Amino acid sequence: MTGTNGHQASDPLKEIETRLFINGEYVESSNGKAFGLLSPKTHAVVAKVFEASEEDVDRAVASAKAAQPAWAALTVEERSSCFKKLAALVREHNDELARLEALSMGKPVSTFIDGPAFSWLFDYYSESGYDVQGTSSLNMPGFVNLTFRQPYGVVGVIIPWNVPLLFFAKKAAPALAVGNTVVLKSSEKAPLAASITNPTRVYLLTFKQSARIGHFIKEAGFPPGVINIVTGFGNVSGSVLSHHMDVRALSFTGSTRTGRLIQQASSKSNLKPVFLELGGKSPAIVFEDADLEAAAQATQYSVQTNSGQTCMATSRVYVQDTIAEKFIALFKEKFGPVKVGDPTLKETNHGPQADKVQYENVLKYLEIGKKDGKLIMGGNPDSRENGYFVAPTIFTDTPEDSVIMREEVFGPVVNINIFKTEEEVMAKANNTEYGLYAAVFTKNIDRAMRFAKGLEAGTVGVNCTSPTTGKDTPFGGYKGSGLGREGLHHSLDHFLETKSSLDLA
Ligand code: NAD
């Protein structure tokens, strides 16, 4: 078994095992293939992860297909009880799940919002079956016209590594609530919290009980086959799932590159509807009349949180010329003193990049930034720690056509550029293939409204960069940032077909 980054695995008996969860059972991959997951902090193997084969995905889909009619036939109360129990079990095991994420992708335990978000969403959707309503009309003489909403059947869910449990719940919970069954593919970079299934003795010594989502799914009462989890690499299990003829709808969060492949897979197979939450290169615009302290705090938080590995990170900050010097000083003051360190320790709030690939990718962008722009802070691996740590980095005066201004860096890196007029900054902010998020900081309400209207983004924050995901505003992207909107009741539509029925009266 080789590691994801080419390292040799250590003694597999000392590792956590992550198996597939199919038809209510933990299983190894049919071909026995597995890889060693490496810690981004210590570079040691922390888990053995079985890789689902095409045959395994087929089995998972078949089991979801077989389970779906009986699941859809349950009452909302019966389904609801499984949702509430699963939410409670995850809440109870929050600290263990946080530690698993720290081990796999380096997220500091102090910043682990994933478990609480998972439980909140499963609780929220537990009774959403009641929101599924059709319509009726008597407008055609001789007929009663009825409209039903029905589940698709088997829904595929593919999630990224940066907030795995949040995306698990955001997609699987609404799909299940309205009577679909699910095959979920976890990310190869962070498979532990979403799919750990068979912890070894060493793991059990660390925790009294094991945080096993598959185990919780069973304990909560979900019948076998209703939720299946496959692990492994995107080009195998993800691709098979998105091409599968029996997967009738697919919800994906990840990069724009993979989103394109998923849309192609749909067009080459059964034209399944695909819902795509993709990458971003979000602008934040700071006008001279803004509360500069608050603007610096919000934009710094946006780029620093999860070590810059968030889709909404305001990685392009445009600041008006008259206040540029003051704003940059404030930003620097807040960006500098983050507590970098071991993500399993409570005092850490800045962990390593998720893995070697992510880390080297960020370093490549730092070199581009140094060549094209002016380095103000950072620009290197973080010398304070071993592991894949990148120092919080600020560039200014970077040309708009530089690669670092156009591509998603996914690291603690910000480009701060200066503007003079509204027209100029609106054009610059919109000059991107992405359109996930944008923010404007000003006390002028008319200007705020002009920018809320004019910025090409699925969400525009006015005097804030706070994420709204999981709450009741629809979330999603313009342009290359996605297709469709997610969020509470908005998500239910993704997972329901509409049928018209004309009945002779
Ligand atoms: P990724 O696209 O590399 O991988 C996402 C998932 O897709 C993984 O499970 C991966 O195994 C799978 N995959 C890879 N190739 C595939 C293929 N050919 N067919 C099917 N599945 C495949 O993205 P990532 O690196 O895991 O996540 C980071 C990206 O996700 C960033 O671009 C980020 O902006 C984006 N993201 C977007 C949102 C949002 O809400 N818009 C939220 C979080 C992350």
C-alpha cells in the first residue's frame, strides 16, 4: 500500500481503516485496493482507506435502488425519527469527529463547525417531507388536473474535503427527507469523519467509543441501503457514480474543473440533473466611507479561515486609494498573529494546507505573486511549524491579468489592489470566470444597493463576509461557480420530480 503522496504506509495494524458502507455493512473494496492517508502535519500515515471500484459503486447503487421504494413509503414521522437520532449521535461524538478531520486534512479542532452543522441540518430536514406538496386545478372542463412531486429514486452525492460533514448533510439530508436514497462519495483527501467505518485498537484506545458514521446510520434506524458511502478517488468512484444510469440526480460540491466533467458525464449517460456548487475568486470592495476596522476584520477572517481553503474566500480585496495605506496596515495587523500549529490542539486556529498537492499548489501561486505583484507579508512556507504550513500572505499592486488574480489559490493568500472610482472597481470585480460570492463595504446605502445589483455573484455581502451556507438564503454561483441554489427549503426542489396527472372528472 502506498500513501496518497507516494509515501510507504507504515504498519497497517496501527492505522484507522476506512471501509465502504454498502447496504448497511462495512466492506473492503472488491479488489482489495487501499491507500495510506498522510497527515498534513506529521506526514505519517494516519489511515488505511479502501478505494471503491466500479463494481463497488454498482453494488452501492443497486442497494440504494432496492431500498428506495420502501424508504419513500415510510411516513414522515418514521423517517424523521432516524434523522433526529443520527443528528444526536453526531452531536454526542463531536470531539472525536473534530479530531478525525484534524488528522486527515489539518483543520484545527477549534474551528470544527462541521459536526454541529451536520446535526443542525439533519434536525432541520427531519420533517421536510411535509413540505412536499402538489397543486390542483379545475380549469379544463371534464378533468381534474393534479400535480405530484415525487422523489427521483437514487441520488448521487459527491463532496469535497474542506468541510466534509457539512456538505454530507447539506445534500444527503434533503434528498433523503423527500424519499430518495443516497450513494455518497467522500473525498480521498478527507475521508475520515464522513466515512470512517472500522477503527483499529489504537484508535479505540484514544476514544472510548468510535466515531463511525456508518455505525451511527445503522444505530439511528436507517434501513440498509438508504445511505451508502463509497470512498476512493474521483476518477474512479466519482466518475462511475456520475455516469451511472441508475443514479437519477446528482449533487456535487467541488472544483469547477470537476463540475465540468460531471456535467459531461450526465450528458453522456441518462441526462440526470446535476447541481453544482463550484469554486470562486471572490472580490471584496472597501470604500473610503466604510468602517475600516470591521472591513479589515471581515476580509481577513474570510481569507484566513480553514487556512484559506474555503470557496467563498475574498481573495481579491479592492480598496479605495484614499484609505489604502490605512486599510493594508489594519489587515496586516489582524492577519499576522494567527496561532499556527498542531490542528489537534485547542489553541491552534491556523492549520496546515490539506495535503502535499494543495501545499505545493499554493507555493506555486506565491512565486507567481512575487513575480507579478508586490509582496507585503509572508510569501513562504511557515517556518514556525513542520508540516504543510503556509505563512499568511499579502500581495498588493498585482496586475488584473496575473494568474494569481484569476485562479483560485485555496490558501491563506490575499491580493489587495487599489481603485479610484465605482465604475472601475465594478468592472474589475466582475472580470472573472467565477461568481460565487462578493462583498462591498460602505456606509452609503445607495452605493451598497448599486453593488448588490451590479456584482455578478450568487451572494453579495454588504458590510460582511459571513458565510450564509446552511441558513435560509439560497446559496450558489453565477458563471463558472455553479448551477442551482442550495439552502434549507431551496434544496428540496433538487431532489423532486414533478408529475402532471389529468383525471377524468
Ligand atoms: P475536487 O473537484 O478536486 O473534488 C471534489 C470531489 O469530486 C472529490 O470527492 C473528488 O474525489 C471528486 N472527483 C474528482 N474527480 C472526479 C471526477 N472525474 N468525477 C467525479 N468526481 C470526481 O474539489 P476539492 O479539491 O475536493 O475541493 C475544493 C474545491 O471545491 C474548490 O474549488 C472550492 O472552491 C470548491 N468548493 C465549493 C463550495 C461551494 O459551495 N461552492 C464549497 C466548498 C468547496
